[in-house]
Amino acid sequence: MTTLAKTPVTVITGFLGSGKTTLISHLIRNAGGRRLAVVVNEFGTLGVDGEILKSCAIPDCPAENIVELANGCICCTVADDFVPTVEALLAMEPRPDHILIETSGLALPKPLLKAFDWPAIRSRITVDGVIALADAEAVAAGRFAPDLAAVEAQRAADDSIDHETPLSEVFEDQISCADVVLLTKCDLAGADGIAKARAVIEAEAPRKLPVVEVTEGVIDASVILGLDAKAEDDLAARPSHHDGHDDHEHDDFDTVVVQLPEVDDLNALAARIEQMARDLDILRVKGYVAVTGKPMRALVQAVGARVRHQFDRPWANGEQRVTRLVVIAEHDRIDAAKIHAALGA
């Protein structure tokens, strides 16, 4: 039966490693009876998050409902990627009840909201809500929310400093655009860290926002789905550093893909990644590792110098057993030769 009701879309944003994929994996399995579709927007040429999510597929969110748009920001390629993807999802039988969009960790959410005004889709979908994930430990440490007084002091001392760092702008834009903030990695932050992170978010938010603590992405879907925020009609309440600009770029960040043969010692590779992150100011590393003698593929994810790894699934028949890692850093700090050397490539 044809319905004129708009399909709700939840935009899930947050900095690198904040837990977006973990959250969506939980929602896929605990959607409260909703039939979901998921759009994953990766930054870089090697998709990881999309494959993780497809491994979580269930009848109410089958693998064909999980679409990965790699190597490009969906709000920069609206006509070529975003609109056709949404139209294809809406044409599915049965049609999804709710669409989740996982943005790249480097994405600014407001330009994506503007894309919902495109004529081909604006009468068919609505932004049910924007959910921003914030790593409590990182926020408490002040990595993405600089001291405004210190910034003003630097500006006074050096005329060349006329804007905040790209990382802080990304973080602040994500908080400013949100309807709900999920505070993740709370077990690592501790009570004092959580309090500090809450204070930072409250200071950055342009309006009062709910801040909810979550661990391993576990949250009742009813808390963040069904908000009916109609965010595409509420852009003025969601200020951005880039308001007034017709476009935006991600030239502040770059990626290097490293391919290695089978690895004898997974822990030794993790130690090299940790040291590389410290030495080369690496923001994020993620990918898959082939470990000699192991039938299972290892998933490696690093946020800064914090490295986690686990065996996620057996290697498929005919699948090439190689190690592929995506390394992300700020554009003016990334050095492909040093990265390859640090990882033994």
C-alpha cells in the first residue's frame, strides 16, 4: 500500500573512533520492530565499517539494506551518490521503516542536512534526528575542545592565528547540529572524566541537549529513534563554523592505505601501530589483518595511540589473505613513506 508519510532518517555523527559503528550494530539487532536500512559513508578508499555492519545483518536489516558509499563525502556528491542511494532504498520491497546514516568521522553534519532539501527526495524523507557521539575520555582530555581563553591569547600574540584547529571545528559542528549527544567510552574516562566531558559539551552546545552515557553502543532504540526533529527545517538552530560558505572540503585530512603480507605476531603489529600513532600524530587506523596460522581474520581499530584488535570472522574460501590498514591523519602531517616504514611495509 502506498503511503505519503515521510521515511525517517537518523544521522549518526561523531569523531573518529567514537563508536558509531558499534552503536549501529546494536541498533540493527535491537530496532524495536523497525525494518532498518543503513548508509555508511567511509572516508578513504578501503571500506571497513560497511563490512562490519553487513556481518550484523538480520531479517529486519538484511545485507542488501546496508549500503556503503566510500571515498567521498555524500553531501559533496549529492546528485551522484546520496540521492540515488536514498531512492534505491525507498524503492525496496518491503520499504525500510527507518534509515540510519553513519557519516564519516571527518564529516560536517550540517551540509548533509541541506542535502535533504533536494527536490527528488525532500517530500519522501525527513531527518528524524541527529545523534552525535563523543568519546568521553578524549573530550575530557581537551583534544577536540580547546580552551577559548588560551586560543584568544594565542591570537593576541600571533596575528597568523585566526581560526581554531580543524579537529575542534569538526567536533563543535557535530555537537551544534545534534539533537542528542551520546557520551561513549565512559568506562575509560571515569567519573571525573565524564563530568569534564559533560561540561565541555554543555559549553559548546548552542542549546540545551540531552547527554546520555552509553557503553559498547548499548541503548534503547526508543531513546534516539522516533525523535521527529525534522532537522532539515531547523537549520538556523544548528550553527556551524562554515555557515555562509557554499561548499566545504575535507582537505584538512588524508588517508594512506597500507597492504602487508600475513603477520606472524598480531600484538607486535598493534605495538607498531601505537608507536606510529605517537610518533606521526596519526588520528585513526582501521583495517583487517591476516595472521599466520590463524583461520580467523583480525579486525584492528585504533584511535590515536589506543589500539584494539579482535578476530571477527573466518577467511572466506578464495579470499586473499592479506593485511590492509587505513591510516588517517591531518593533511599537513601525513607522510606515506614514514607510515609504510613504521608498519614494516
